Amino acid sequence: MQLDIALESKVGPTAFRDLGLLAEQYGFRTIWAQNYSRAPDAFMTATPLALDSKTIKVGVAVVCPHEMHPLKIANAVLTLNEYAGGRACVVLTSGGDWPGVIKKKTGEITRTREALEIINTCLRDAVVNYTGEIYNVQAFSTAWTTQPAPAIYAGAHWPKMMRMVAGIADAVMLSDVQPEMFDWALTVLNETRKTQEQKGNFLLSNFVAWHVKEDREKSLWEARRDLIIRGRLDREWIKPYLSPEDVDWVAANLWPFHKAFRERTGDIEGVPPHINDALVEGLTMSGDPGDIDRHIERLRAFEAAGFTEIVLGLQDDPADSIRMIGEHVIPKL
């Protein structure tokens, strides 16, 4: 199992390039530019690193076919792939940040399936024609491409979507799934694993928030600040760590978590400390260097479950995090 990192595109193209080159030195597999609506364009942010790097893969996560037509997604990732010498990748999903901003439905299986089929056809055929329920393509050409095809990940969680993507995708990325959730999160993938292994080179990834810092209190403050985006604190994400009564309380009181995230503060008003502590412990990798060994054990649990890579999401002081992971985690894995 290899390690990736993810950064928000708001760091800017120069910092993204410099941080990516630093990560390349430590042997990280991929650096992902996170595609948020209230941030600079992720593909453009990733381009300088694609041009200047040598070995690290350069990806964008996640892109929804509501925000970009599948042909534009294909064109964008193929262009990035040319610049990166065949090292680009992208995650296609039915959700993410954009659908809520443009007021579109999420979890649309047909739309996501057609988008994946179109993009995969663009990687295989120089001229693409496609007739679907939602999308149609006529004489789209990818004859200008020269590099090996980029990796196309499907982002999914729930059974119907997972079953669809497991049948047509060669790579799947989950988000904020923890070992305590394997019993439901990996059910469909485990059902289809023999088929996937026969295809060869099937990639299974998962995003996990990394907040470990030299200053423990600063780490926990940052982790609390971002709790609402850990699976949106859905019941399935918080049940392993809270009592049934506390699960009901959180489900009825999400606003303080939203408010803390929007105001960029780790001081969450009105939430009992034991709830914050349990969610930070369960849903993130946080603490100080003394906690690294137990986080490595969690990473080994992912590997034992069949994950081929884990994406560690970095926030404040990303260069320090890259050095810490590169010096103390990667060698032990």
C-alpha cells in the first residue's frame, strides 16, 4: 500500500508545485488537488507540478458530471496527463462540493455510469461516439494524445452506486471510511473482488484526514474545525464512536459543526467535549508525534483490507506534515 496526499487548490499553483516536489522527494505516490467550488480551479492549480515533476502522480479530486460535461472532464484530465508525461489521474463522483452550490441532485447512478463510460471510451478510442439517456457524443477526437492513459477513479460509498462503479471502474476512491466501517463500506467491493483481481491492477483508495502536529492542541483544534466534512457526520460515520443517544444528538445539532467550519475555528459552540474528542479520535489521524505509531497500525488495517493506497488530507502547515509523514510513516510501511 502506498501513500498519497491531498491539498486544497487554495494553496495556489506555486505552492502546490513546491509541496508536490517535496512530496516527490519522500516517495509519495500521488498529490491530489481538491476540487472545491469556493477555490481556484484544481486542474489549473495542478498544471505547474505536472510540468516540473518527474515521478509523482498528479490528480484532481473530486469532479462531478453536473459541473463539467464528461467530455470536458476527459479533455481536462487528458491535457493534464500530457503535461505530466502520463502521470495524471482524476476522481469522478456523483456528489462532492459542486452539486450543492449549483443545486443539483447527487447519487444519480445513470448520470455517473454514462460519464464513466464516456471518459473511459475517450481513453481507449481516438474517435468517440456515444448515445445514452443523459449524454450524447458525436465524433469527439482524442487523436492528439501521446501519453499512456490516466487513471480514472470512481468515487462511491452506498451499495447501489458501489455495485455500479465496481463493475466498470478500474479504480475506486472512498472518503473518510475507517476500519470500524469496513463491514458495510466494503461489502460490495468484497463481493466483486475476484472479478476485479482478474482484470488486474485494480486500485482501491480512501481519503483520511491527517492533522498530526508537533503541537498537540493545535492538531486537535484543526481536527475539530473540519469535523463536519468527515462524512458530513452521517450516522454511519459516527455510530462506531458515539452512544445511540449521542448519535441522535449530533444528527439534530449539525449547525455548530457547520458554523465552526465556516468560521475556521476549532472551538465548536455547544457541543459536549466528549463528543468532539470521540469524533476526532475516530474520524481523523490527529495528535502529536507520539501518536504516529498507532496511526500506522490503522494504515496497516487498511492494507490488510485490500486498499492499495491511502490519501492523507493535509490542512495547515502542509510542508511540515509532508516531512513528518515522509520521515516517520513511509519508512515503516
